[in-house]
Amino acid sequence: MSILDSTFNCSNCSKTLWLKYYKLPSGKIICPKCYDFYKNTVEIDKQMNRKKEIQNQ
């Protein structure tokens, strides 16, 4: 396997990924920067859902 065979492109920003990448549950391969954004978005969604559950009780 050559180096070019082991590279990926980020599904969000199209950045070429060589060694470090993350695979989302949906199967998308993304770069560390996009993964940080994804994790922050997921955490915000969780907090919003908790707030809505508390308000509904």
C-alpha cells in the first residue's frame, strides 16, 4: 500500500487527511478540526434536550 492509498478527504471541508482522522457513527470520515466542531454541537444538543425535559416536567 502506498501513501496515497492511505489518504482520505474530510467529508466536511475536503482537507486531505494523512494520519489523524475520525470516523463518525454515520460513517463519514472527518478531520480533527471538524470533529471538535461535531463534538461541541453534540454537547450543545444534549444540553438543550436536557433543558427541554426539565421544562416539560
